[in-house]
Amino acid sequence: MKLVVQIPCFNEEKTLPQTIADIPRKIAGIDQVEILVVDDGSSDATSRVAEELGVEHIIRHPGNRGLAASFQTAIDAALRLGADIIVNTDGDNQYCGADIPKLIQPILEAKAEVVVGDREVMKVSHFGPGKKLLSRIGSFVVSTVSGVEIPDAVSGFRAFTRQAALELNIVSSFSYTIEMLLQCGRKNLLVTSVPVGVNGKLRSSRLFRSIPQFIFYSVSTLLRIYSMIRPLRFFLFLGGIFSLIGLSAIIRFLFFYLTGDGGGHIQSLVIGGSVLMIGVMTFLIGLLADLIAFNRQLIEGVLLRSKNIDMEMEKLHKKVDQLVVAQKDISSESK
Ligand SMILES: Nc1nc2c(ncn2[C@@H]2O[C@H](COP(=O)(O)OP(=O)(O)O)[C@@H](O)[C@H]2O)c(=O)[nH]1
Ligand SMILES: [Mg+2]
């Protein structure tokens, strides 16, 4: 059983040493623990520090592509490395590396395919009341929308099986946390949560400069990804609201018309008719989006197969290379 701990990093030269030092190298039930750092175009010495710390695998993005892209790069690489279980953690040492065995336990016991580390935000002393409240509301909304019960939806400390990693395709450009949970819900992956420790604050989040920015990005991700994976529900709901408003204005007109005062309420009819049309158009957009979503499912199926084929090919290439070397050895010995 091979575990790959992946760390997407953007300018983490100061905190990476502690993060790496805290990752246990021997874990019960795991034969091999390897660390993978994705340096997201850092302008500091992140890659060199990682090298000096003996990190087994380092991938460097030529420029800064953002956390979601770094996360996907890391997953693809971890799969190529033959990981059976993948753990994602942050390079700012926010999460207690010592809790990795706890995090992967439900996977080892075959009780989960994805495990999210719950920071138990209400207990963290350096989180302010605003952040605590926001985290609660946000996690409640994400749990309700995704259908996956998770107390800490934006935690980046996560473990997942090889199969779950193969099935997830992150397309968000900002962060992967919310999208991943929505996809897990859509794909019926078995998700659970375990309490994990949080280290003292080393630095502020660089991903979000302020709470309004965090809310804006989270809500827009939620809406975009939800409309992508559940288009019919999303647009039926939206269209339903427009249709109801339109219909009530039309009914208002009809009421006055039938009671003999129709002439004065023609505006209700015009506005009602227009809004109802918007409602109907939204339904139709929903149907189109649903067709596109079917295509996405087919494409994801093809992607899954091609990822598997890719990896099998890579294994074959390695075997052929080994055979060629062995052949050369034999022929030079026999000379
Ligand atoms: N801020 C930022 N973090 C990135 C980026 N690419 C990868 N990361 C990593 O994403 C993780 C989370 O970032 P952080 O600023 O700590 O955000 P937080 O999760 O809100 O605390 C860290 O390990 C970063 O090094 C990027 O483009 N910007
Ligand atoms: Mg952080």
C-alpha cells in the first residue's frame, strides 16, 4: 500500500520545512510514504528547500496557475506514481501532519473513499468569531447542496483513494475544496470526516484577502459547479421562480379583468407575460444544460479510461526499458 502526500505550494520556503518534518514516514497499514510538492511558480526558494528536505517528487509550474490547478497537477502525478491513497495538505503547516494516520484510517478500513479533516473550527482559538460563523454557515450550505454531510467544507486536509482520485476532475480556477465535495455527491462517493489538529497561526491565508472576497468566490463556485452537475434542478428552480412571479402578475390582471376593472391593470399583464417568458426560456436553457451535462458524463467516462490506459502504457514502457537494459547486460556478459 503506497501513500503519496501531496503539497501544493506557492512561496512556502519558510513553512515547508516544518510541514515536511511533521509528516510521519512510517504508518501502520502503509508500506511506503512518499511526498510530492507542486511548486506553483513560486518566486522564492520553495523547490530548492523541498529538494534539500529530501522530498521525493517535485513538480514545478513555470508560472503561477492557482491552487485548483496545482491540486489537479498533484493528483495526476500521484496517480502516475502508483499511489493507492493520496493525502493533500497545505504548505503553510496549517494542518497537523501527525494526524495523517487518523485521516487515512477510514480508507484503510474501507469505510470511506474520501476523508475530509475537520478542523473543529469552533474550538480554534486564532479564528475570529466572523470566520467561525462563516465556516458554520458555509459548511451547512455546501452539505445541503452537495448532499455530503461535512462539518468543515473548505478544509484542505483530505485523503482519498486512488479510484476517487481518478474520478475527480477539478475545473474550478480558484480552489478545489467546494467543487470536490459537489462532485463527490454527484458521483456517490463515500465521504466521511475525522477531527484533525490545527497548528498555531503561521501566516494569514493568501488565497483570500478578506471575508467578502471569500464569500464571493465560494458562492460563485457553488452556483457554477452546481449548475454544471445538476443543471436541470438548478434551472427548473430558477425558471420556477420567474414563472411564479409572472403568473401571479397575470392572475392579478385576470382578477381585475373579470371583476370589470381590466383596463387599469394592463401593466400587470405586460410585466407578467414578460417575466413568464423569461421563466419558460430558463426551463429551456435547463434542458440544454442537461444535454450538455450528459455529454460531460460521457467525456468523464472516456477520460477515466484514457487515464487508465495512459498509466498502463507508462508501466509497459518501464518494463520494456528494464528488459532492454537486462538484454544489454546479458549480451555484454556473453561477449
Ligand atoms: N495563495 C495561493 N496558494 C497557493 C497557490 N497555489 C498553490 N497554493 C497553496 O495552497 C495552499 C493554501 O493556501 P493558503 O494561502 O494557506 O490558503 P488557506 O487555505 O485559505 O489558508 C498552500 O499550501 C499554498 O501554498 C496560489 O496560486 N495562491
Ligand atoms: Mg493556509
